[in-house]
Amino acid sequence: MGSAITGWGEALPERIVTNDEFAARLDTSDEWIVARTGIHERRMGSTTSKLAVEAGSAALDRAGLVGADVDLVILATTTPDQAIPATSAAVHDALGCRGGAFDLNAACAGFVYALVTADALLRAGHRRALVIGSETLSRVTDQDDRSTAVLFGDGAAAIVVEAGATDDLILAYDLGVDGSATSLLYAEHGGHIHMEGREVFRRAVRTEITSIERVLADAGIGPDDVDLFVPHQANVRIIEAVNERLGLSMDKTAIVLDRTGNTSAASIPLALAEAADAGRLNDGDTVLLSGFGAGMTWASAVVRWGRRGLAR
Ligand code: ACO
């Protein structure tokens, strides 16, 4: 008994915010933002639940399923609609799902945490899980603070994971957190994101390298065996530094941050869904996922893409 990814989908707000829009009212420039981050534009608007429902619905369509076929919804988010209840309850209702639903907050590592959790619960008896990353970070970002405003965006993406007679979905994973470093990146209730950018950058590179080395070793594979690397989309310079050190090729790396900015828990599934839509993934491909964010959390996983003979 294993599990397989059988559907994927994404949702982005319509409003595009360009670097020039920030440059018109803040002491920044398109040149600075592109050179330091790789971000050209990001999307802003909607709500975390609406984006999650849209992405979840698209993933169900792609899998040829309806909400009632799903008995588990996990929503990775740091920007829930409300403090109480969990945003996943509204998503579960809107999509007509069965079984349970819960939110999971592990910041930019949240989607990989959610995928690992879903896989474990499918082994425990659930049949089909909808795993969603959805964020509206523009709501918790001070739009007048140039050091954070230009970095974050809104969006969502989802995958369907089904249990059945197939091989293991996850070949290796690594979840971690260093709670002594919470002060480097946080937002108070009702407040804005505060970030020590330079130190977060340093830790992101160092931690992702260690975590990826661990999962590649556990899976018994090397960088050349990775068909697609899907990193968290915070800053292209972080991704380039990690790739250079590990010998991972940028050609085999999924990038969406140039158009989305950092969408925290939504960033990895957005890059994954876009790669799948572009035909960059084939059944049985080896995919490496890795995220790092507030907490400071991190999560990496080596997964096998596609249905891989799963019948229903
Ligand atoms: N436009 C122009 N200048 C700026 C801007 C801006 N938008 N933002 C900062 N600057 C200035 C700074 O004030 C500083 O000026 P100073 O030298 O006079 O003090 C200068 O640019 C350099 O600042 P640094 O912070 O050293 O710039 P750096 O190259 O590190 O880039 C950045 C900053 C983009 C924030 C980078 O550090 C980064 O990407 N950090 C990691 C972010 C991340 O990975 N977050 C992940 C988790 S997110 C989550 O969990 C929700």
C-alpha cells in the first residue's frame, strides 16, 4: 500500500503588483528588487480560504474527483482568514469534502510538512487527501516598509494524494525547527511581518543544504538523480547558492518567484503545479522539495511524481 499524487491546481489573485508600482511610492527600484531577489511582480488580493477553494477545486478536477471523494483536508497556511476557526473548515465545506480538516502552520516549510502528514494519515487508513498551501501575506506585510513589502505575495496551490496499490510516494523526508530563532522572522497577532533579512538568508542557505543532503542520502540517490528540484520561492539568490553547493542544475529547478514573490506555504505547490502544467514532470520522476521559513522551520522530501499505475 502506497500513495500517489493524482491531481494539482493553483489559484492566483488577479491583481498584479509590479516592482515599478513600489518604486513609485517607496525608496526602491525595479533594478534593486530584481538584482537582490529575482522578483519582477507578485499577485495581491482575495482571501486565504477563497484561493484555497479555487486551487483545491482545480486539483480535484485534474484528478477526476469531486469533494465527496476526499476524506482529509490539510491546509498549510500562516495567514488564516480568522484566529478561530481553522480556515480549512470553510474550505472543507465549500468543496463538499468528507472526514476531517485542519490547518497546519509551519510557515514556508508548511506544504512539505502537510504532504508528509497526509502520507502518514493515508497509511493509517484515509483514502484521499487534499493538501493545500494558501496564503494572503499582503495582509500581514507593511506595504510602506520597503524591506518586506516587495518580497511577499498572495496565492494558493493544491494537490490530491490517493492511497492505493502503488509504491511509496515519499522516498525520504526531513522535518525540523529551531525555535530559538523565532525572533528573526515573526508577526504579532494583528501586526506586520518583521524579518532580519540577511540572517534569514544565511540560515536558509545553510539549513536547506544540510536538509537536502540528508534526504538525498536517506533516499540513496545523488543530485544527478533528481528530475526536478522544487525549492521554496523566497529569493532566487538563495536557490542559486543552494544549487551551486549541491551541484543541482538551475535547468532542473522550478522557479515561479519572479511572478509570485514569496507566497510562503503556497510557494512550493505553486512551482510544482506550474511545472506539471508545463509538462516538465513524467510519471515516476524523482522530485526534490525543500522549504525554509519562520520558526525557523525547514522540511525536505524526495517524492515520486505521478499516478504510477494507481488504479481506482
Ligand atoms: N529597495 C532598496 N533598498 C533596500 C530594499 C528595497 N526594497 N530593502 C532593503 N534595502 C536596503 C537596506 O536598507 C540596506 O541598506 P543599508 O546597506 O544602507 O543598510 C541594503 O538594501 C542591503 O540590505 P540587505 O538586507 O543586506 O540586503 P540583502 O541583499 O540581504 O537582501 C533580502 C535583502 C532580499 C530581504 C534578503 O536578505 C532575503 O531574501 N532574505 C531572506 C528572506 C527569506 O528567505 N525569507 C524566507 C522565509 S519567509 C516566511 O517564512 C514567511
